[in-house]
Amino acid sequence: MWYKQDNKFKLPKAHITAFVYTNDCQVGLTTNANVFLLLWETVLIDYLREFTYMGSCVWLEFSCMPRAQSNDGFDMQWSGYNDSLPAFVTGIMQRMKNMSQDTSLQPLFDSSKELLMQNFKNFYTKSTYKLAKS
């Protein structure tokens, strides 16, 4: 966690990073596990979209992405200028915890899976000079 006092507006500024290690599905070891992590991240971002939008209205931000260096988990980052940042972090973590009991995730999972499959198919239709940059 990094904390800095904003001298101009006298508001706190914080940037919190959490790295989540996972080895239960062999992330970083198999292609299926890496695709599963991408799919899970897409579902998570869509699941939290409404809550993170409300946070963005008061300058609170959240991001989640697979760890590029080690491929054994994912990074979660929160940042903002608002005093309600601890409540924002707690709210996101609580919603992540409640995801396992939510029965309405199947349509979200299906649409995220379809989007990911379409992105993989479209990858090979790019020009060769664009593929070299990827």
C-alpha cells in the first residue's frame, strides 16, 4: 500500500495492490489454466461493473489483470483520492466472496466465454505485421 497526502486539495491519495497466488488450477503450467484465468478475470470485471462504476463516480478505481511476469496469479489494484477507499476495497472483496453463491452468473459466464473465443479466433485474422508486435 502506498499513501500520499494531497497538498493541493488536502485529500488522501492511496494506491493499494494485492497479488493473488493460485496454484489450484495449474495457472502458469497449462494452457487450459491460463485460458481459465482470462475467462475468470473477464467474468469478475463484468460482475463488478456496476459497483466499480459507482466507485469511479467518486474517483475510486479498481483493476484486475493476470500477472504477466510469473503467470501464477493475478494483480488487483485500487486507487483513489476519496476517504471511502477502504469501504470500496471491502465492498469489492465481499462481492468476490459472494460470487461463488450467485446463481445468476451462468449468462455472464456464457457471454464472456463467447467473447474470449471470438477474440482468439480474430487474433489470426490480423495482418502479419500486427501479429509480430503482439
